[in-house]
Amino acid sequence: AQSVAQPEDQVNVAEGNPLTVKCTYSVSGNPYLFWYVQYPNRGLQFLLKYITGDNLVKGSYGFEAEFNKSQTSFHLKKPSALVSDSALYFCAVRDDNQGGKLIFGQGTELSVKP
Amino acid sequence: KAGVTQTPRYLIKTRGQQVTLSCSPISGHRSVSWYQQTPGQGLQFLFEYFSETQRNKGNFPGRFSGRQFSNSRSEMNVSTLELGDSALYLCASSLVRQGLDEKLFFGSGTQLSVL
């Protein structure tokens, strides 16, 4: 079965520093990978996706993600973190063996301190 | 353009009761999916409806059911509530079925507490 794992429950970063939120995947076939963000008391918002093509994908709010096939990873990155980036981040994979539904990771809580 | 609307925002029920949650998708979106979010389990897929038909289902007991109306609005029903059903229930809409349209638009959710 397709799956994603987010090895860190929480990531703490100082404002202005680069941030990385990690995600690894396990799929049979081509991976279709996504990042979503959830702000407090809100639903999830789409950030970016990797379907095919360039390994570096750019998304909303200055975020980008690097697809690495050899390491089966899809880490989310931002060069300079903002306090307003503090939120819950979810990695997801499309499961084409089960009707194309999105399978989400457990989520990583990002905390950016001033 | 209005987003995905879920009602009610909060709900408190007791064990054994049943509950119905509502979701209005973005205008023009035909697919509605439901997810259960808990701190321990993350987001778990419940089911997806497209054109009034259930197209996909997750690993939840039969107490969890849903339906979709001709205007694409969807309802989710949970019967014989258990304490473990306490969770945030999220609805997501998309233009076409998941797998064909990768971008889901989520509502703010219904927070269900079972006492």
C-alpha cells in the first residue's frame, strides 16, 4: 500500500532561519506527492504537488519541496521562516491502487519563534 | 467564490446517539470527500462521493455512512456514537474525482465531542 511518513512530530525554527519539514514515501509505481498546511481552527490548504518533471517544486507562500527518488523523500523547505508559518504540515501521496485517494502523513507541527 | 462550508462547527453528543454532519462544496465542484482527524491517527479517509455515488471508501465501520445530493452537497452520518468517534471531521471538495484532480479544498471542519 502507498504511504507517507513524517518522522518529526514537531520542528522548531527561529524566524529568519531556513526550515525543513521531512517526508518519506513508499509507493509502487510513480509517486504523486503533495504538501498541505493547516492553520489553527482551519481546514487544510494546498501548498504544492509533485507529479513529474523538475525535482524542485515551488508552491505557495514561498515554500518549495525537493523530490529525491533515491532517498524516497519529499522534504518541504523554505529559505527564511516567518512566525506566521507556524502551523501543522501534512505530506500526502495519491494512492492509485485505491481509487486515487490521498493518503496523509501524521503531520508535523512547525513552530517559528521570533 | 465561497469556500467549502461545513456545519455545524461544533457538536456535543453522548454515547449511543447518532449525528449528521453537512458539507457544501465549492460551487461547481462535484467531488466531496470526508476525513477524520485525530491527534493520534492523523487524517483518515472515510469516503468520497461523486455525482451522488460513493466512489471510494476507507476502513471505517458501517456506522459511518454518507450521501451526496444532486447539488453536490454531502452529509455524513455516524450512528451509535462511541467515545472514540470524538474527532475533527473534515470535508474536502474538488472539481472531479480524487486521482484526477489533485488539489483538494478543505472546509474548517466539524469538531465532534462524544461524552
